[in-house]
Amino acid sequence: MDFIKLTNLQDKSTIFVNPAFIGHLYEVAATHSYGQVNKGPHTVVGTTCHNNGGFRVTETAKQIFDKIEKLRISKL
């Protein structure tokens, strides 16, 4: 089983995700309320094996795809 390492947006902890189980991912712009930034720009990564709405991570979609590609190439 192979995993990619991602960074949790909230507390900067490490999340390991098996790319085979990524069901969706999308980038979110910074959210604001009352003139303050609640959350900076981030990416939501949803998995097919858990219905929690996804993990909010600091990496961009491009960075995630690059990690998946690097993992794929290392297996050749």
C-alpha cells in the first residue's frame, strides 16, 4: 500500500492518504467573515472510504498531483 504525505490545514499535523482512494479534490479560496480571514486558501481531499466531507490540507491540487505522479514513477 502506498501513501502520500499531506499537511492538515488546521493544526499542521501530517495526514497520510492512499491515492487509490481519493474520490475528489478541489481548491478553496480564503474564507472571510467580518473582515477577518477564517481559513486561508486550501485544498479539500475526499476519500472514497470515509464520508466526512474531506480533509482540508495546505497543499494545492497541483502539488498533490505531483506527489501522486512521483509515487507512480517510483513504482516503475
